[in-house]
Amino acid sequence: MDLDESEIAEVHDFIKSLNSKKDSIVVVEGKRDGEALEKLGFTGNVCQFHSFQGLIKFVDYAMQYKNLIPLLDSDRKGTYLTKRIISQLGHRMTVDLSFRRKLTAITKGKARHVEGLLSYYGAI
């Protein structure tokens, strides 16, 4: 992936901003997505949606936090899961979609999957 300096700086700022969110949980689809965030410096709470084996168990777990930050992939499956999560939790807690939009804008759509952020790992 061809990276420019401003993109690298924006990804760094994105991770710092994500780290500043207290009493929040970031949800990703799978293990590699979570590992990618951690390698980039994310130190907050992250969980993998697929480890819960269903939306009900995920909802029960997520309710212990004030805010939910969905960083599911930008593919059809990730979009579908994001909509389902919002329909279940949107009226019970704050669901912050701004980070998902920022990520798409920063990478200019190049990183459709969170694990794709690993291409920024050596540059940060």
C-alpha cells in the first residue's frame, strides 16, 4: 500500500484519539483486527465480535460500558453487523460511529478491513 506522510500522521492521531475514549469498548470482527489495533498502539478495551458467538451474548457483555465504538470491516458483512449492533444497543448506550468514518476518510478507503491497518505499523 502506498502511504504518504499525512496519512501516517492521521493514523497515529486516530489511535491517540481512540485511546482517549474512557469507559468505552471498541468492537472489531476478529482476532487479527484486534491485534492490528494493539500493534498500532491502542491500549483501551477491545473485543472481538465473533468470540461471542451471537449478538445476544455480545450485547450482554457490551452493556457494562458507557460507549461502544464499532470498528467492524467496511465490507458487506461488517456493515450488516454494525447495523444489527446499532439496532440492539443504540437506545441503551452511546454508539460512536465517528471513528469508523474517520478511518475510512484517513485511509481513503484503502483499508477496508481493520487488519489492513498493519501496513501503517512500521511507519508509526
